[in-house]
Amino acid sequence: MQEIIRTESLTKRYGDYSVLQDISLNVYRGEIYGFLGLNGAGKTTTIRMLLGMIAPTSGEAHINGQRVLGAKPQLWQQVGYMVETPYAYPNFTVRENLRLIAKLRGLPEKQSTEAVMDRLQLARYADTKAKNLSLGNAQKLGLAKAMIHNPSVLILDEPTNALDPAGIVQIRELLRHLAKEEGVTVFISSHILEEMSKLASRIGIIHGGTLLQEISSQQFEQLRRKRLTVKVREKGELAIELLRQAGYATQLADEGRIEVTDESAIRQPERIAKLLVGADLPLAELTVNEEGLESYFLQRVSQ
């Protein structure tokens, strides 16, 4: 895999206060890397150092094999970014804002502007002044400015913030398409954890300025806790005893439910159903529950 983003022991201190400690990560071509952390964890500081907006106290960041600090202007022609609140000229329309960015980047103004507005479904707001946009559409305008030059690397800080559910799905599908079909590398921070579980191919968890863990979406599937929840109409204690005699690890949960954590039961819940129904213990509930990314994340940062 081609390495696109690399950091080596990125550290940032302000006097005696340490914001980041030894952040080392790698992001590869066509990957969507979800960077997760609580407010103040160091997400935005990391992104600002990736973009050369602030210098690290120690360590280095590289994009496309080039050291970020002191990088040649050509590097930034390959990178699109949005950091924190998307900025726009408030008295300019959406079209005017984008045409200005196109002109500054040396792009064909009309063609580039119309194309990116269509891609982000902003055409209907083309003549709306930025100050009159909803928060969600202002966010889309910020994304459009990041994407107008068709960069090969996108670095986005909370890009779905303030979007409605339909807007979140739209951005999710767009980023998936860019990564899978066009090989765009996406580095994205977000607090919408379950959305990241649907989008990111790999996840980095940062807490207190330290990178706690990096896992792929496949590894997350293996690591997150799964359990089978069973409830019978009556004789719950008898059901527990029967399951234990059959060799299943069980425990009593809330409202009379029984939790079974054996992998074989989770893969084949019909065996549990057959066992209980065969013992004249009719089922009221049989559900496979999987731990979500939010639960997994909170468990990791509380350790």
C-alpha cells in the first residue's frame, strides 16, 4: 500500500502544558482514516500540524512523501482541507465564494464552481449569500472549497457537523466514492462515532494527547463485544440452568433477560431457540446485540 500521510512522534507543548505526545500514525492511499477523540483530546492540533498551520515542538509530519514544514507550494495543490468552522465571505453568494477560490487556485472558474456545487447539491443555493445559509449548508460550502480542485488528499475536521441525517448520508457516500473509485485519501476527525463506524476503513483513538489505539474496521468487528439476549415467557431460572447444562456461558441481565456470550450461540442463535422450545420454554425474545463504536470508544478512554 502506498503511504500518503505519516507522522513521526508529533509532540506539541505550550510551556509546561503538553497538548500532544508522540503521535505516530500512517494513512494509505484510498483509505478513510477516522480520527476519534473527546473535545480537547488533540484532534484539531494534530490536523493543524498536518497542514503546517502550527509547528510541532518535536516530531515531523509528511504528506505524499514531503515534509509538511517547508513543503513546496505544489504539495498543497494535492491537498484539500477544512478545519473547525468553515470560513466564507458572508456577503458573497455561494457561487461567488467558490469562484474566488477557483481563481486563487488557478482553476477555470465557471467549470470548477458549477461542478463542485452539483457534487454537493449546492446549486439551488448558488445565489444565496453565505451569511444566509443554514449551518448544514455552510458546512457543505466549506467542503466544496476543500474539494474544488479535486485533491488526492482530503483532511477534514468534523465535516458532518450540523448536517441533517440526509446530509450526513450524502457526505458519507461521496467520501466513500472518492476513496474507493478515485483513490482519494481521507483523514477525518469526528465526534459522531457511529457514523465513523460506517465510514472509516481504519480508526485512530486519541485521548489526552496520546494515540491509544489504531484498528481497522475488520479488527473492530472482531474486538467489539457481542452477545445473544434471550427471554422466555416463564421459568427463566430453568432456562438458565438448561443453557448452562448445555455448556453455554450465561448471566442474568435486566428485566429477566439472559445474556449468552458464547461465539457459537451468537453465530447460530437458532440452536438456542431449538434447545429452549424443545424443553417447553417458549421464547419471548431472541436478539444478537453488538457493541457499537461509541460504547467501545468510551470503554477505551475510561481505562
